[in-house]
Amino acid sequence: MLNIKLKKLYQQDNISILYTPFMPCRFSPFAGRAPFVMLNDLDIITIDFPADVDTLRVYAIGDVHVGSREFDEQAIRKKIEIIQNDPAGAAAVCGDLGDFGLKNSKTNIYQATMTIREQIEYIHDLFLPIVHKISACVPGNHEQRILREAGTCPLYDLCVRWGIQNVYRENMAITRYSFGEWQADKPMKFTGVTTHGSSRTKHKRFIAAFSGVDFFISGHTHQSEYAPHSQLVVGDQAKTARLVPYKELVVDANLKPGGYGIKKEYEIAPPPELQYIELTGYRDMYTRQRSKVMSYHSVQI
């Protein structure tokens, strides 16, 4: 049984509230309806996998753009099928699940294949097979413009309906994944940060400000990217500085070539793929030291 926990209790009208999912699911043994309060971006989500899981895969999903004329339905259904069939898989959702065009946006609403309401219902049904695997969920600029114009975020509303509003964050989701056995019956722990993303330069400056994070997942640019980085960490008691690695993953867009991207002469995206970070660990047979291992993978769709 998998388990989602929150890092702290909330105080509301002098009553402590521990958030639990809206409905029972494999990710949590808790049942019951959670209060509709937006959780803070800095509150850490903790995902606990069983001790017999020694390798974990975190799949990145974003920039799906349901309702766009270029929306690739076949590709996203294949991605969801792969995630659904992976017993040691989790999903990080980085926004723009719908195109959500408005009259004042760049999107040509007269070319949309669905109304906004139809997009929401389609997304709801499309992601139902993997909602119990979603470990982080943040909106993109396409959901945020609905929030600005109408005061409600369609992705948050969907998370409430799915019963996973405790993994939703308005701007950034910090998720700590715990699984396997590390030492003295303690599990391995990895920390990931999910955002929608921005320009490449801004995003790289943003993630460089973090310490203690193993990997970052974002989207927005519609160009898949993977980059390994390192930080030089100087401890208070250490005699030498140590190099600490972290990974950066940017998802591709779930779109066929054409439309706005061609009109504005953006870089042509490669064929769709499902990207993920694989997390595991090993113990050196000579030194007996344990090390965390992260690797990037992609599946051609």
C-alpha cells in the first residue's frame, strides 16, 4: 500500500486539519473528504512506497494541450498506458493539460476542437487511470489565465474531483519520495521539484538556488531537455567540499507539428516521447558505502 502524507498540520478556526485524499486510492490508505484549502508551495509532499520497491520511476507529464487542433491524442494515451502499467511508477504533472484558449490569449479560440468545459471533462476521464500515481501537480500558464480571468483554476478543480488536491500546488510542488531499504531499515529518499517552467535562462537560474533537491521537472518551452548539474557543497565539519549532483528534465509538448508553432517559426519539436527519472541506490561491496543513483530515460511514442 502506498501512502501520501503531508509535512504539517494546518490550523483553521483553532482546529488542526490533516489533509487526506478525497477518495480512497492505491496511493493512500486514508479515506474521507479534505477541506478545500489551497496548500502552500513550500509544504512538502511525502510519497511512501513499500520497502520491497528498490527502484522508482518518476514520469513527467505536461504541455498536453487538450482542445488544441494539434493535440496528439494517440501519444498521450500511450504515455498514460505506460505509467498505468508500471507498479513502481509515479507521475509529476507540470501543467498545460488543456489549451484553455480565451479571446485575449494567443490561442485562436475559433480553431479549438473543444470548449473549455469539454476540455475539462476530457482531461478528467483521460487521466483517471493514473490519478492514484500523481505525486505532484502544478498548473501551467494556460490554466493560470483561466484563474486570472475567472478566479478559478481548472486543474485545481480537477484535482479536487480526482481526490488528490493534497498533491496540488499553485506554483511549485516539492515531493519527497521514500522507498526501499537504505540502511538500518531506513528507506532511500529522493526529493523532486515540479514547476511549469519559464524560459531556459530563467529556469536554470531558478533551480540553481535550491539545495538538497535531486531532480527538477518542468515544461513550457515545448522542447524536451535533459541536463545533469552539480553543486559544490561545503559542510560545517567537512575537511573537503563535495560535489552533489542533480538532474533537470524538461518535458516535450504533446502536439503534432503545425499551428501557432509554425506561424511563429518556433523550433520544430522532435517526435513525442515519455521521459522519466529512475531512482535507485547501491552499496559499494568494498567500502560498504551507500550511494543514491539517478538516471534519465525516455520512451519513443
